[in-house]
Amino acid sequence: MEIIDFHVHPPTKEFVNALGQYYQTTLRYFRSDSKLLSTKEFAEDLRNQGVSKAVLLPLTSSLPGYSSIPNDHIKSLIEVDPDLFIGFAAFNLDRPLEDLKYAIEVLGLKGIKIHPQLLGVKPDEDSLNKVYEYAGKKELPIVIHTGTTGIGAGNRGGGKIVLDLGRPIYVDKIAAKFDNVDFIMAHFGWPWYEEALAIAYHKENVFIDISGWSPRYIPQVVLRYIDSLIQNKTLFGSDYPMLNPKRIIEELKQIKLKDETFKKVFFENARRVLKI
């Protein structure tokens, strides 16, 4: 069966640099033994784990102690294996349209990633309206980090990250206002997953991904919604390299979901969002 992983980070030095002093604590949070890989090794590893296509996500932060995964780095990875990789773009708050126009119109990236907690901004702040307007004009899906985060976890002050900025409810307002944009709420918004479920069920242009979680720990109500009310609104994602897609795929298959659900979650819904 085809597998589209909608939530992948590159295990390269740029990823390590982006997390800065919080890289090791992030690994501990996920109990991950991730190692740095070359682009070819990275691509081969994903393919060996059953992934057919992978959405590569950058990182940009406005907080001290962090750096970024540049859009140019995402493009360089795609060039090594364009059949596997699909790249999304990030932006700096002081020049969002400049960054996005370069990433989309020059580099050819296919979507946008927003991490509100690292940017230090609520997703529904008016300062981001120009980003959503541009996404609507260019028909770009947007992955928004929701819920808690392993980044900064275990540090005093949580690495300056304010968890409230990841509340799914903030996505509700922008999804209503910018109904020509598809929004994907990463990690199904835990611990506010009922907010995420309600929004995904209510709004046709809102989806969730299940990345960052071993399926055996996903709350039962989330699994019930995935198998019924939001079967068309759920995307497979791993959060690689923190979690391996093979493990998630195998654990998902042990859960008694409908065959139709597996097809939609693994690839059909992603193809619709990505228009591929």
C-alpha cells in the first residue's frame, strides 16, 4: 500500500542546528536514538520503512537559543530524490511574504509550515493574515503545529516556549476566515485533542495529522473519530526522525480500523490535499 508521510524533518546538521541547545533534550523527550544521515541515506531509510512520499518540513524560530532549517536546505534535499520528497516552506515574522515568494515561486516548494510556539505568535493574529492570503492565492496547504511539543521539554522554562500558542482552537478562526486554504493541525492537538476533533469535523478545510505519537498511545476517542467522522480528514505522519514511520505503520495495522480508513489515512487524503 502507498504511504505518504505528511510530517518529516530532515536528520541533517541543519535540523540539529535549528534545535540548538535543545536538540539533546528533544531526543530524550521522544526516547529517540536518531543519528545524522546524508540525504541519500535519509531517503533510503524512509523508503526501507515503507514511505512512498515524504513531506519535508522546515523550522523557523523567533526565540533565543534556536536557529532554522532554511527553505534552501529543503530544496537541496528534494533535488536528491524528487520522486520521494515534497517540500514545505517556513518564513521569518519580519519578512513573511518575501520568504514565501522566494520559497514557492523560485524554489518550487508546495506548502507552508507554521510552528506558533517557536515563532512566539498565535495562529489567529492579524499579522499572519498576509500569509494566509498568499496561501489562498497560490492554493498552498498549511501545516500548523498544534498541541504540546518535545522541543524545549525538560528544560527550565520549557526552552522559552509557551504551550498555549499551540491550542487548536486558534486554528478555528483562521479556517473560518480563509476557507480557501487547507489547514493541517499537526499532532492532533494533544492535550487539546477534543478541540482539534471538533474543528476538523466542523470545517471541510481543516485536517489533522497523527504524527509524533505511537498509535497505541493515541486516545481512543481520536481513533474512533479517525475511523468514522473524520475519516476523510486525517493524514498519516511520523515526525521522523524522532519517531520511525515503520513503527507507526505496524502499530496502526494492529488497531482494528476499517480498510477504507487505512487507505484514506495512508495516502488518499494526502493526495487530495497535495493535489497529486
